[in-house]
Amino acid sequence: MCLLALMAESPVYGYEMAVRLAKAGLDVADGSIYPALARLRKRQLVEIERRSGGGGPARTYYRPSEAGMQMLRSWSSDWSAFATSIGTIINQTTRKES
């Protein structure tokens, strides 16, 4: 879900996703990004574009497909409901302890 959300902002390449996730406080190993991207691609949730690396090797940029955007909206809705439920439980527990 986070990878699709990053791509939805603008096309992005794998290493840049890892850096942006780390800046957001999510410690994700570079080696786990690419298998996740391959799974998203296999499910046709992302589209790719190869761009010149400006003197270096070409980079593969990822963006969500229409199906990927639909999945992101669905996952976001599910996540929101899940986070609300967890928040309710935590709030009830912490109020009892006060």
C-alpha cells in the first residue's frame, strides 16, 4: 500500500521509494522493495517507464495503473477502518489504566 501511495504522487524508482519510506520512519530494506514491486507488476497494479540515468544506467520508474489506483483506494479504506478499530481498543485500554 505504501509503495502505491508513493507512486501515486509521481512516478518513482525503487531506491527512491526506500529513501522516502525511511524518511517517513519505515525502515525497509532495499532488498524487499524490488520483490514487492515485482509482485505489484505481476498483478498489473503498476506500470513502468525506463528513463535515462543521466550518465548512469537507465532507471525503471513505477506508477500505479488504473487497477493499482483502485486497489490503493480500497486498501486505504481498509487501513483507515483497521486503524480506527485499533485506536478504539487502545483508547479504551488506556482510559481504564488512568
